[in-house]
Amino acid sequence: MENQDKLNDGSISSGENVSFWIDSAPITEFEKPNGDVHTEVLIIGGGIAGLTTAYNLLKKGKKVVLAEDGFIGSGETGRTTAHLTSALDDRYYFLEDTFGEEGTKLAAESHTAAIAAIEKNVNDLNIDCSFKRVNGYLFLHPSDNEKNLQKEFEATQNAGLNTGLLKSTPSIYNGDQTSCLAFYNQAQFHILRYLDGLAAAVVSLGGRIYTQSRAEEITKDGALVNNYKYTADHIVVATNSPINDLVTMHTKQAAYRTYVIAGKIPKGKLPYALWWDTGDADSKWVSQPYHYVRVENFDENYDLLISGGEDHKTGQADQENIAEAERYEKLEEWTRTFFPMLEDIAYRWSGQVMEPVDSLGFMGKNPGDDNIYIITGDSGNGMTHATIGAAIITDAIMGIKNKWEDLYSPSRITLKTTLDFAKEAVNMASQYLDWISSSDLKNTADVRAGEGGIITKGLKKIAVYRDYDDSLKAFSAVCPHLGCIVHWNNDEKSFDCPCHGSRFASDGTVTNGPAQTNLKPVDVK
């Protein structure tokens, strides 16, 4: 029951469903805060971004304290599919048009270097995390055009990547009739076992890690962590979505939910590899959702096929009239079409992806601040983006100019993304109409055990959840970030904000920023 309670409050995982990574690795926890702290660098967030930054800085001789509001990897890092790749969510020909040839070369170089940096950490620290070098294969979505594959091949060659245009796609059904772009020498690993090794290295180098430690009121001086004063010369906010910024960064990116299934396949049926389709060009979403697949070791007789996709903007599944649970069904149907050897589904979970309007992450100094740094905008490439961000911020704190710093600057402006920016801005603004729209529930009697929803009482919007013991919990449905009305996510048992992606567990506890505080409890009859 203790672990179930932790699941409900979001401290083990930011949702009801448990990923394979969380299920197959021990929970890594450290002591809770017990007094005020001063250090050189305060890092907020215990995922891959925060731990890699901590490890890098400790090797440079800095004193580091890391605070994680759950356990190690309990945020979005533990809900990834752990592809390590220089094949990015958006096409390189788009990057070339946006950032120019030199900028695109830097993007390719940085992601390639990030994979190498992870591999070096695995070897240096002797981390048992199933790290493997593998090939990746990008094939066309039915809505895409064959000429775009050739166009992408040319752009990747211009960027200096090791790619090849193939007439068939290895190992997928009817692959001999499906051309693809091969990305050679990519990688994969078990993310939580990697984090466990990094956390041990941080502690061995003298770093201090605190778990179940919520940071609030972040300023240039530090933060309140479980109501203790944590002061520092430099503050790194590595929380997927920044919790220190009310507006600026949230106009540059949008939160999407992505879905994952995992099922057993007989050992040796598929090679260890990565597969992606090019994305739905007809999607209503700016991000053009795509599918992504890999294989992971499971036991002596079976591997695990891990497949993801069916994305939508957070809190807006109803915009396509496809419920969250139905998205797993659509994902399974797609997966079995290309990988018919898939047996019963053993795991399903969803994660949150921050999609920047110009495709590249935001890593470096927070706009307007001299000593506060952020790592966000992972765009589905969180493992490499986070590792790049850790390198950039480490150099910045050490007073070194990083060659990727300007490309990933959170203050950058890319004029060629104006149309996408406008679409996301209009979508965001339209969510405030929920204040005047009807609710999904008439009264509390409509709320069944294990479910929730939104009720209107006069001018108030109330979020309600009925626990499995039939007790009713009620909160203001107003997101404490910027006042949007949250939506009930019946799959992950959470209240999700459709404006900026804040998420709250069924007990009202905030599990995803940018909101810093919980939903406010209210009394209902």
C-alpha cells in the first residue's frame, strides 16, 4: 500500500501507469531536507538533466546540492522510451531552413556528442544499464511524400551525419517494399539504471541529493525546499517544464502527451534497433505526431518491444474525440501492423513532451536572469537534449563559452517559426473558454470510484475525484499557474492543464510544472 500511496501522490511516477523502467529498477531515494543549506550550485530536478549537470559540475570541483520533489527519475525521465539518437523529431531540412547549414551542423554534432558522452559515463562509472549501439530507421508515414525522404537524406549528409538511403526497411512487415533513411551508430539504454549509476557517482564526488524535496519560490538567491532556505550562487532548474518562469518560456513551447505500450516478443525475433515513421502531415497538431519503436532485453526467452506515439496536446484529448485509453488501442493496432510478432501487452504508460516552436531545446540562462539556468523543450529527444543542456550549463557556470550555447539559448528568436507560434498561441488562448463552457459532470453523484471530473457550481469550477474507498476529494479546478481550467485524465488519474501542461495527482498534488503549488482544496457536499 505504501508504494500505491506514493503512486497516487506522484512521488514515484507522474501518473497512475507504471513504465517498464520504473517496474524493473529499484526506487532510488535519499534523505529529506532537515535544515537550511548553502552551496555553490543548487539543482532542482532529479532526472537525467539534473543528475548529468550535477555530475559534470562535481568533476569540475563545484559544490552541488540537488533537490528532487519525488524520487530519482520519477518525473518525465522515468516515462521515456530511452532512444539515444541524432535523428530528431523534426526533419533536418526544416532545421536547415530555420537555423541555416551551420546551425544544423551544430545540432547534429551536439546530439551525436551527447550519445558519446552518455556512453563515456556508462564506461567510466561501470553502469549496468544495457547500453547498446544500434542503428535507427526512419520510414514514411502514409501522409508523407517519398521525395521528403530524399530531401532528409541530403540534409543529414549536409549536417555531417552517418546516414544512408535504403530501398527497404529492416525487420518491419513488408519492409522490402518500404524505403527508409538509416541513421547508423545510434544507441539505447535502461534509463533508470543509468540514473542510479549517475546518482551514486554524484554522492561519491561529494554532492548532496535530497528526495521528496519540493522547491518553491525560486529566485536568484535560491529556493524554499520543503520550507527550508536553500541558497546558492547558481540555480539550475531541470524540471522538464520550468517552474521559475510564469510566462516567457511557455510562449515558446507547448506540452504534449505521448503514449507507450510494451509487450513481449520471442528472443531474437527482432534485432536491437530503433524505428520511426516520419509523422502525420495531416495532423491538427503543430507537432505532427509520429510513431517510435525499439527493443529492450527482458529475460532469457523474451525481449520487450516498446512502441510509442498517438500524441495530443496535454489536456486536449477530447479535441480529436479520442479518449486516452483509446490511444493505446490505436497504438497497438499500428504496432501489430508493422511488428506482428508482438504478444500480449505487458505495460502501457504515457509521458509529457515539451515541443518548442522551432524544434530545438532551450538550455542555458533563463531569459532576464544572470545566475538561473534552465533545461527544457526536449521535443521527444529528452535523453540527448538533457545531456547537451548539462554540458552547456556546466561550461556557463565555469565561465567557458560553449560552441552550442547560442543555438540552444532560451532567449533566441527564430522568425521562420512565426506561423507555428501563432497556431500554438491561438490554441492556448482558446482554452480559457473552459471558464464559460459546460462541465463534464452534473454533480458529485456522477463520480464513480477511481474517476474524476469537473463540476460547475455557480461561478466556480471544481475538480472532484472519488477514491476507491468511496471518499470524495474536491479542489478548485483553476490551475495555479495562469488560471486555466484543468481537465480530468482518466488514464493516468490526473488533472491536466490544457494551457501550459501543469499536471496534478488525484489528491491535488502538483506533479508537473510550470505550476509550483497544489490545487486548492474546497468543501463540497
